[in-house]
Amino acid sequence: MTVLKDAASTAVYGMNAGNGVIVVTTKKGEAGILIVDYQANFAFNTPSYAPKRMNAYQYAMAINNLDDALGQGKYAFKTAEEMQEIAQNLNKYTNWENTLLRNYAPQQEHTVSLSGGSERLRFFGSLNALSQGGLYKGNSLSYNRYNYRSNVSSRFDKIGLTIDLDVNGTVSDEKYPPAGAYTIYSRLEDRNPFEKPFTDSGLISNQFDNPALQLFSPGYIKLRTVYNQLSGSLKWAVPNVTGLSFAFNGNYNIQTQDRVDWIQTATYYDEAGNATHEDPGNISINRSSFMTSQYDFNIRADYIRSFGSMHNLEGTIVHTRQHYYSNSLSSGSRGFNSTEIHQIQNGDASTITGSNSEGMQASMGYVGRLHYDYNRRYMVEFAGRYDGSDNFAPGKRWGFFPSVSGGWAISEEKFFEGIKSSKILNYLKLRGSYGEIGLNNVDHSLYAYLPTYNYNANGYVVDGNLVNTVSPGPTPSVNMTWYTRTKYDMGIDFFMFNNKIEGTVDWFFEKTKGYLSANKFRYTAPLGYDLPLIVSQAEDRLQGLDGSLKYSTKIGQINLSTGFNFTYYQSIAFKTNEDSLTLLNPRIRNQGNESHYVGTGYIGTKFYTTPEQILNNPKRTTARDLRPGDLWYQDVNGDGKIDGQDQVRFGHNSSPTFVFGFDVGAQLKGWNLLANIQGTGARETYMSTVAMGAEGERRLDFQFQNDNWSAQNTQATFPRPGNASMNDNNNYVSSDFWARKSNYVRLKSLTLSYDFKYETFRKLDWLHHLNIFVSGVNLIAIGPSVKYGDPEANNFDGYAYPMMKTYSIGFQLGF
């Protein structure tokens, strides 16, 4: 795997390379004897840092406190006697997660591969099968994937020809309950311990929004996705012409998916055993499918030549083309009086619907590259792309994007010989680059330069009948063209202490122009519809540093290696298309500010702790019953009141601008230990109204929501009990109080393996290798937000399928 970042090195990858390129080289056969390899991995997945739910006593206490704050009395929900009974009989109340979810979900993966061949013909082939179970009880969630891969490489030395052929594909089968994870987990989290998913006799209960209705229903969502790719390359080194070669490479891939949604919930019962069946009118089916295909190819000529022992020249010319096609089809019906046959025509004929779509896009380009270096000491390279896309109107389709780079290996100079001989600094190279890259399909609607019409089904009623209508589409945007991303990079590469330490550091800066905008602030209302998009003066800028350091050594019989990498950047909306009134307010505008903020709201939030603070300081004008434990906001503009004019941009959102990682490896005889640690700098996750508990009784789910302010708990993380109706939502309006720090450091992966071939079976010539291993993923996390959930989660409301922690054991056998 190779990572390319600067514009010069990514030039040959064109419009898809604006954010850098990761080049992945797949396994290929090696000349030698036939090697058969089998690898098995058995794993269990469990939720990572799932927030702790309230038990029945904690929940009853929370509701009593809420009701008391709302003026309904201290024991409005449960009396003191009932609270005592609950505390003594916690096991009789519902733990929804334990009842409906597994603690561990199984997973297994198996791979068989063959490789071998001669110097003229090499081959590799593999088959892989992966099976994953879900956390849901009832086996309503599963994922199975099957992969194949094969490649053959042939060399014809007499004529200088090399041919490579690769084929690979995937078939995946997915099964889900007849509702998404958001629906199921939201209903799961919002049920309280005094409600039950099942009756006393074990039947699905008539509980409102009971997730068991989906988890144990006869309904389902099934998907089958098939992907196949064929790729090949030819390379001809022209005989008798040193350094000249011609090459062709291309690939064709096609992906299809068939999906069926059978929506039917389970039958539910009351405690007397009376059944309520699904209303036939609500039972529905939807069948959908899509197909996408893409081909691309490159024709290139390369000339690589050294003149004398000092001058090295490389030149490349490439012609590239891409074509993309897609279509989709969807149809469905509802109203099934019989559920034996799951087919569209068996539903109510009057409810049958259907739709389809189709699209294609093409692009092409020409690339030129010229590289010269003197004795691998001074290096310079020029490159350029001339790219065209049919997504733009004639006259706007083509763009030229040049780049230049240079390098100086200082350590190859004579004056550096003394430093090199000391083995402190073995190699030092300075480099820099400048380049432009064209971006397509960022905010570009496909073929927006063409006039279109909207076809509206059942748009009007004529003579009592629904009829279809046609209306004008968006105004054509004939000036739409490429975004241009200009990238600057300066870097240093070095090796130290006899090559035990190697490192690289880069400074990068980029600016993106060409954003699209309509002057809607002046003309939309008078015209009655949006103006066409045009190229605006908007500009984004990004700059930062990244680097890596690796150290390798040997202590006795132990081989050690460790590495560190980091990236830090700032992203600024340098110039925006905001309206003039917004631009006048530096506290809320985007222009000139960093892009990674949480939101706009009140800042400087803290608790009122005494009545005097409430009486003698500015407050929200609509909050008339403030008390100690409510939130106190900063009067930003100093006008003596808190209102919308005091709201500003605040926080650093959940996309970190500083990330880092450590990796450690150790080898001792046949033992091998690998560990990876990753972390982030400043990062904040804004609590949703669900996690805040702003909606009151139905949204008090987690133990962390009970950390309310009181005279005895002044360091609380939540205001006094309440909900959004109290004090005109004073405590739950947008503010920096609810932006919780979520930076973290975590042990991302840990693997321990042993190779029996090293000692135990080293005399068995037929055995190529035999390794066993144990490993874990997402094992440990440290950070201020782990009490709310996994630190990498985007929110803390628990309304999504959880991040997983994985434990696995396996072996690899080769012979």
C-alpha cells in the first residue's frame, strides 16, 4: 500500500486524486514451487463502550425528580414505599438490552489460496468466505460474503512482452429485520424498565413501540450484491531501443444488487392472550434492483534512459478514458390478505407502483510527465493533465492542470560525507511541489447545463381522475465547469543512526476554487424559481503538517520496531457565498473562520448557583422561572440581556484536525507481537436532545443523565432535572454546554502470533508455515466521552447499531 499526497505524484491519477491517492497492490504469484495456504479466523463482536442504562430504581428516581421540578410533587411517579419495593426486586423489571440483544455476535472467515509458477508464468488464486451474525436475538440480522481472486502474469522475454490478467469478484448476502437500526435502537432505548417486550406467558406484548415486533417478525429486508471486475495489462519493452516501452492497462467492473423489503410486523398479545394481527393493508413489499458498470483504460508510452553514470531521464505520455453507466428499477405494492407468496402482484392491484432511472457519464484525458535527475542528487519533474468531462457544456469541458516538483538529496553532496560517516544522519532529502488538480462531481449535478423537465405522477385531478403532469426543471447552468484545487507541498526525508530511524515531514497548503452558487439572495423571490448555478468567487483553504517516524533495532534476540505518524491541519472558508447581512456578523459567518466548528449558539455556559446570580445578571428574556442549577449564558454583546444577538460559532466538531498513531512490533524466535494505537486532538460531539433528556420522561435512558446539578452536586455534568417545556427551553437551547469533549486515545488493535515452523516443525520440508494468532480490535479507549459511549460515535443517543469490539483467534497453514 502506497500513499501519494502531493499534486505532482498524483498527477497521473487525474480528477479522482484531489484528496490524495492510495495505491493498493494485490497479492500476485511468485516463481517457485506451488504453495497452498489456508487461513481461518473465528471472532466475536461485542458493543464497545455501550452507555449504561438506568435500572428500574434509577429510572423511577429520575422521573420522580423530573416531576418534582415540574411542580407535580416529589413522589408523583412512584411513592416512597414503591421505591423501596423496586430497590429490593430489581430483577423483576425489564432490562431491554439483555432481553432482546446478545452480548456477543459470532463471526468467522476462511481463505484458501494457491500461488506459484516459473519466471515466465506466475499465478495466484484465492477464495474467501466471511460470515457475520448480529446482536439481535431471533437471528434477524446476518451478513455473508464470498470473494474470489485470480491473477496470471506471463513474460515473453524474446519480444519484451509482459501480460497480466486479473479477475476478482464478490457475492454478499445481507438480511435485516423489517426496520432500520435507527428505528429498532430508538425504540429499544426509549422503553423503560417498567414496560415489557413479552407477556408473562412469553408472547410478544402489546407494548407501544415494542422493538420485538420487528426483531421477531415474519418480515425482512434481504439484499444480494454481486460485483465482478476484469482487469489486464500489456507492457512491451521495444527490442533494440533502450528504455522505450509501450503499455496498455484497463479494467471493467460491474455491480448488481437485488433487494426485497417485506414489511410485516409480528402478531402481538395482551396478558389475557388476545391476539392482534397485522392489518393486511399495512403489509407491503418492495422489490428494487440496480446495476452499475464502469470501464477505464490507459494507453501509455514510457522512456527511461541513463546517459553516462550521472544523468537520468524519464518521460511518460498517457491517454486515459473512463465510462460509467447505471440503471435502477423499483416496484412495490401493499394490501396482502395472504402472506404465503411474497410477490408484488399478490398485493392490492390499485397500490402497485413502479419507477426506474438511468444514467451515464464519460471522461477522458491526456497526461504528460518528464523527470530528470542528476546522479540521484538533484531531481526535477514536470507533469500536466488535460482532462475533459461530458458533465459540462461544450466549451467548458476541458481543463489543463499542470504540476512541477523538485528534490535535492543533500546527503549525496561531498560536504556531507563527514556527517554520513558518523552514521548519525545517513540520508537527507529536501523536496517541494506545486500542482493543480481538476475536480468533477463535487457539487456538480449531472448534466445540469441541459434543459430538463420534471415528470410528476398524479399531479392533477381531471374529471375525477389523477393524471400525470410535466413541469420545467431547474434552470440550465451553462457556466458550470471544473473545480480547481491548487496544492503546495514541501517535505524532508531522512535516515539516521545507520538507518535505524527513518522519517518524513511535510508541510502542505491547498486552495479550492470554482464553487457553484446562484445569486438567490437578490433574484429568487422576484423570479419565482432558482437562478442557474454559476462559478463563484468562493474559496476554501487548507494547510497543515504531517509526518512519520520509524525506529528499528535488535536487542539480543528480539527484533523491535516502532512507528509514529501524525497529521495536523486547519481548514478555513476563505471566501464564501453568504449573504451580505451574514457577512457583517463575524460571530456567525463562515467566511474567514475555520470550517470545523460544532454549531451556533450561546457560549460561556455555566450554572447559576445562587438566586442573587439570577437577579443581578443578564438572562434570557423568555426565561421567567430560573433557579440554581439552570444554565447561565454569556452576554456577548453586552446589552444586558441574552437573546439571539449573543449567539456565536463555538466548539470543534467531531472531525479532528489532529490525528496520530503509534505502532509497535516485536519478534522473538517464533513469537510476533503487533500493536496499533491511535488518537485525536481537539474534538467535540454535540449531545442530541435525546442524550440531553430534553424531551423528558421518554428520553431518560442512561445513567449519565442522572448527574444533575444540586446543592450537593455542584460539579454536575447536567443541569437540574427538567425538560424543554421548562423556562422556554432555557437549558436545552444550542450552547457550548452540550458540546462534550470526545478526543481519545485507543488501543486500536493487538495481535500475538506464533510460527511453529520456526522451531517445532522446522525439519518438515513439506510445511511452508504454520501460524496461530489471537487478536483484538477496539480493545481499550481513554477519553472524556467514554462514559457516554464509544468515542468514535457521532452522537450519544444510542440510536444506531453500536461500534464493535472484536476478539478473534485463528491460524494460517501453508504447504
